Amino acid sequence: MKKFIFLFAIVLSQVFTPLYSQDQKAETLKSEWNRFRNEVETINPDGDIGGYMLYRDYQDMTLLWRTSFDPNENEVIRFFMKRDDGTVFAVTYHKSDIIIPGRQVLRRFVGTEPTGWINHTIDFETNEYLGTQGQRPQLTSSEKSMMKKWGIKNF
């Protein structure tokens, strides 16, 4: 009986997990990017990494970014955390015209590197959802907490 109740609870949790449409995913990614893009423009960095990216250390993670006001430049915003076992967890946004030549896209990776991640990609201009690759990562409680604190949706 206990096994049945446990299985029933798991099934219910899956049923009530929010399902996001492609339009909702695209809108969420664009909204997150715009919010973080505005954020990094207003904070003072703690330093830079080889002149390539700026960074700011927070208690539980490091925020890194490379942005530009030139629309032809590719941009990156990255939330970086190291796990106790030394592996790296990151949420990384790439706004780029290299991923799909001729299109400005926004791609968000969530997960551990190099292989435990999922990404979602949208056309930055049209907000068209272009798809996903990878697998949904296993997140630690501190990673879930960081994502919740920063308003990053896990879909």
C-alpha cells in the first residue's frame, strides 16, 4: 500500500508540473534575457577575466557577462556555480548570430558541464521558439534556490 501511495504521489507531481507552451518558453527566455541584460548594465563588476568577460561574485555563485551596444556583437550572460564534487553548474544565455547563421538567436543552457544540460533556443527578432537539445538536468537544492532567487524558470 505504501508503494502505491508513493507512486500515486509521483504521478500527481508530474501531472501538476507546469507545462510551458513554445510561446511561453520564448516569452520567458526573452524576458529573462532583457531583465539580466538590464541588470548587468547597472551593477559594478568585481573585475574582469582577461579583458574578455566582467564578473561579480555573489555568496553562492558568480555572475559573468560580455555585452555590447553594437548589435553585431555576440553577447553572453552566465550564472556560474561549482558543486562540491568540483563539477560546474551554469545557466548561460548566448545572444548570437553564429548559432544559426543569418539569424539573431537567444539560446539558454541550464545544467552541468560538459554534458548534463538542456538548452532552449528562440529567434531573438521574431520570438519564434526554435527548439531544444539535451536533457533536463538533475539540479541540487542550492541550484534550484539560486534559479528561484534570480527568477530563472526551469522548464
